[in-house]
Amino acid sequence: MNIAIIGTGYVGLVTGTCFAETGNHVICVDNNPAKLSKLLRREIPIYEPGLDLLFQRNIQQQRLTFTDDLRAAALASEYIFLCLPTPQGEDGSADLKYILGVADTLGSILKSAGTGAGKKLIVNKSTVPVGTAKLVSDAVARHGVTEFEVVSNPEFLREGFAVEDFMKPDRIVIGTSSAYAAERMKALYEPFVRQGNPIIEMDCASSEVTKYAANSYLAMRITFMNELANFCESVGADVDMIRKGMGTDSRIGKRFLFPGIGYGGSCFPKDVNALIKSSMDAGAEMRILTVVDDVNRKQKEVLVQKVLRQFGGAVRGKHFAVWGLAFKPNTDDMREAPSIVIIKSLLELGATIAAYDPAAAETAKFEFGDSIRYASSEFDALKDADALLVLTEWNEFRTPDISAVLAALKNPYIFDGRNIYDPVKMRELGFIYHGIGRGKASAGEENG
């Protein structure tokens, strides 16, 4: 099958590469000269485990190509996937200017090509608010084009596991009212659901809401656990024990019950706010999500408050080691990362920072510039540090040489924003340990 992928961001590049892996011919289109030049040199502009092997193999087999020629790609393809950014506007809504701009251009291209272009499936892969499929359809149809269908096909890719999620999806959601479009989409996805995972058909509006609803619900679970963790510190309970007790309930399940320093990334913050805005516009405000967003913003400051309490309310002149900058492990994505809020708050309070991240150092420079030192390793970051802050749960941080960590720090202080260490063991080893919801906040505390 011939597929055009419009936009080679995170979703577009993974989608295009994985479709090529099953034998399709994929043309990826991007109008960013720097990114396109990198792709043409066979360099991946994002960090995603497992992607490079598929990327290189399918370029080698000439199933995956890159261009800035939207017209040629669209006319050569039956499926045209819109994998374009939908940035959050000032009012929280998703900005559709890129999607609708491309839709309008596609209408013009298809009109000029006439009936010889064949029937096209224009597929919204971007996360978009309810009603976008109709807007895209209207943008194309106003050019007098009739041989096309618009499909809503939301992505459910987890950064760090995107290749696995695409190749072995939990489900495929197809939003369309057209039997023809549904059958063509099922034919495209059939190689990915051989183990029996469902392809779920629904109308476009329901499909569009499904993605927002899924992400907002997961964000709500995380936020509940963060509030519960803060409560646990007030009453001396351990949220990790409570998480295990909750997670064994089959009605609840074990996933997304880990408290921490707030969620980030390209999806949860934007999607929560977009659904808030859409629900308000519809006169059916989802008030619970307004609370979720507010709590998440405040949660990113919790670790800073712990640091201030430990240092007697002032950190001017103190130097901190930071392990982890990306919003989650196995990605270089810094969008809405809690580390941004925490580090900038400490810098404003007069502290200095040395930070290490296995993948996100270059991306982080767009946020911090030269205001922090970028360490070459986790132990390089510890030099002359008054305390260690763990902000991303990379696997390599889970079992370090603890005695070497203790020896490197000026003070035995660890602020574990991801609860990756056992507080009892850490205190037995001589650390003053601060986690999230792991008992009384002042346990073992001393001022330094």
C-alpha cells in the first residue's frame, strides 16, 4: 500500500517507519529544512528505543523515503496521514492551524489533479478535539473535491515504548461513517492485530474524544496518587504500601499508581487542558479535570519545598546534583517536564545545578541554556553537591554504587522525586532520605 505521512515529528516518524516495516511504501513529508536534511542523511531527530533499526532497514529497502513535496506524496498515495502538531493555545484549546492548513492545501492539490488521482483516505492521526474530522472534510471539500474520506485514527503511543505499542497495539480505533473507509483502514492495520487485539469502529466524534478521555483518565489516576502521597506524609503512612494494596484490586489495576513530582510530556498536560476547554465550550464542564491540572502544577513544586525545609528555608549558594531531566525515561522529550519547574525554582532561589540525563541533555539546553552544568555521567554530577535530586526514573539510576554516592555528596541528602529507592535501606546506609509520600516528611531530617 502507498502511504503519505505529513509531519515527521514523534508520531509521524514512528507511524511511517512502522508502516514501512510491514511492506508498505511510505513517503514522509516535512517542510522543516533542518529536520528533512537530517532524515535524508539517515539520522533520527528523536530518541526512541528500537526505532533506529527499523528506520535504517526500511530506508535500505527503499520502503521509507522523505521529501518536502506534499503534492507528489499526496498524489502517489492512497492513505494520507496527518501527523501534525496541535499546540495548546492560550485558552487551553488545541490549535488546529497546521492541520487545517494542510487540509486546505490537499483540497487544492486533489482538485488540480482531477479524477485521475484516485480516492484518498485522509487520516487524522494527530490528537484533535471533537469536530476536527468535519473541519478537515470541509476544508478539502470546499475545493470541489469529492473522491476522498476523512478518518479519525488516534494514536496511543507511549514515549519510550512507541515502536512496541505500534507494532503490537492494545487496540486500533477507527472513526468513520464510511464502510469503504473502514474496510481500507482494517486492511492497513490487519498485520498489527494478528494476535486478536481489537480494531474498534466508531463515529469520528467518538474516536476524537476517546484519545482525550484515555489520557485525561490516566492523568487523573496519577494526580490522585500524588494527592494521596501528600496526605500520607501528613499521617505517617507509606504510599508505596498503599499502592500495592490498591493495585491488587482487579477493578483498579496496578498501572499509573506511582506518585511523584507531577506528569509532563507532550500529551497529558495538553490533552487535559484541551478536554477542559472543549467541555466548557459544550456547556458540560469536566470540573474534575480542572482540579487535576491545578494539582499537577502544584505537585511540581513539592520537591523544592522539601529541599527548602531540609536547608532551613534558604538554598542560596548551595549546589545540587540532578539525575534526570526528561519528563520520563527512555526519551529525550523535555516538554512540560517537572525538572524544568524544579530546576528553575532552585536557580531563582540562588542555587546552582549540575545535571545528568542519558538522552535529554541536548534538548534541555533549549530550556536552561548555560544556566546549569551538563554533567557527563551521574557521578560527574555529584561533584561538590550539597544534595542529590532524582527527577527521572532512568534504570541506570536504580542501583548505583550507593557508597560512592554517599562519599561524593557534601551532605547525605537524597530527594527522590520518583520513589525509586527504599527509604528504610537508604536511612540504614546513612542518608537523609526524602521521597514522595513515604511516611512523615520530617523523619530523620536535619538542617544543613
